[in-house]
Amino acid sequence: MPSVTVLILRAPGTNCDRETAFAFERAGALAKFVHVNRLLENPGQLPDFQILCLPGGFSYGDDIAAGRILACQIKNHLAEVLHEFREAGNLILGICNGFQVLIKSGILLDDAAATLTWNDSGKFEDRWVHLKSSQNSNVFLEGVDKFYLPIAHAEGKFVVRDTDTLGTLDQNCQLVLRYADPEGRCDGVIEYPQNPNGSVANVAGVSDQSGRILGMMPHPERHIDPTHHPQWTRRKNQAEGDGLRLFRNAVRYFE
């Protein structure tokens, strides 16, 4: 039996929960779906798990703003239990809508330090992007240099409160994942569509200072098998999809 258990948090509009559970199970964990209403009724169940994952989708239809309603529920009713969960040495992952929720709830960064807003293109972007892991300080990205993963979002542009905040996040090694060109370069200005949303400093993923929380806009759960890749017939030597490494790292952390 798997020894690592994952709580996949669902809400109305969540639609990537099953793919995310499949990815964790392929990595050797046991995943359980829990609706946010059940967690609100019984927050005491959270310590039964080692990993909390907020998957992608459109929680509450992204009414008001992407992830805002679920973020308010967490901020007003679950912030303390999530803080205790993190301080106990556990892991938290937010993918796409989950990243939006972690940012807007203040769980990932100090409240109002940064947010995710509308893509510069003004439309929903659904494409594959090259990614560069700029630090190995985050558990999920240990040993990972590059990714090629799909994105699917309308509000994925990472912006910060001011330049001082950006500098502090960079200095603290929290800007851990960036959009890159096909050669893996992520410095300077990366133009659309390689930076699909116009994120400042090409940021695609952010860590907390402990390295145990990761929020990212790309979808690692959508590149688990080699056949998920749009050019899989030309990549005959690939044993698994790029995204699986992230989930393996999370499970291996507890083993």
C-alpha cells in the first residue's frame, strides 16, 4: 500500500482533479478527492495527509476573478489549519487555478505581494511552453532543469506589487519556474507566445520560502506519458512525460 497520501481539493468548477490524482498515483502515492465543503466541515482531516494539491479548472466558474471565491473561503476559514499543515513539514501544490487560489488566499506569498491577472493577449491561451527551473530550492523541482508542458488559462500573468517586491522574491530564490525559449534561455524579455501571458520576469511558478509550497501555471499532470507530447512520435527514447518528475519528487520527499 502507498505510504504517501494526497488530498486533492475539489470545488465547483474544478476539472483537472482526476488527471492530477492519476499523476500522483503513477508516482506512488494514494490520492483522495475531498470537496472544499467537506474540508470546511471537518478541517481536522487535513493532518491525515502529507500532500495537499489544489488542481486546475475554473473553481466557482472564476466568477469575480480566477480562483478568488475559493481563495476567500480558504483565507477566512482554513488559513490556520493550512498554516499548521505547512509547519508540520508537509507539501502544498497549486496548479493553474490552484496557483491562483494560493496567491489570492495569501497562503503562498504575503497578501497583496503579487497576483495573477489577465493575459496580455486578452484571451484564453492553450499551448505548450518551454520552462526553465531557475532554482532547486523547492522540493517539487529538485533535480529538474527544463520542462515542456501545456498551459491553459486566461488569467496567468504574474505581476508584483512593486519592483522591490520582485527583487525580494528573486533574492529569496522564490521565482523558481520561468517561461523560456526552446534553448532554455529565460533571461531578459521572452516574447509571446513563448511567454504566453506577459508575466513579469517570465515567471511561471513561485515557491514559498520553505520550499515546500509550489504554485505554477503550467499543467504537469497533462504530460505524464510520452504520448501526451504533441511530437511523441519523434521522441522515441522518452520513457515518461516531463511532468511526472515533479510528482515523483513530492512522493520521494516522504520516502
